[in-house]
Amino acid sequence: MGKPVNLNRFRKDKARAGKKARADENAVKFGRSKAEKDLDRARAEKSRRDLDSHERDE
């Protein structure tokens, strides 16, 4: 005879594994590295500075 299995724990572990798999897929699809985020942030800051430097004085 086999070892008894807690069905609630089995159900929760299965759901947890499914969520982990989905999170890993989303990380591959939508995730960006820290370097990419920093580069985008730096480009946006430079763009804002360039635009501000072209303002006209009245």
C-alpha cells in the first residue's frame, strides 16, 4: 500500500507550480534587464534636458 497523500497540499502545490511556470514565461516575454531599464531611463532624461534647453526666454 502506498503512502497517504494530503490532497489539499497536492492541489496547492500543483497550482503553485502552474503560477511559477506562467511567471517564468512572462519574465521571458516582457522582462527587461537592469541595463536596458537604465539605458531607457538615461535616454528619457537626456531627451528631457535637450527639450528644456531649447525653451525660449520671454
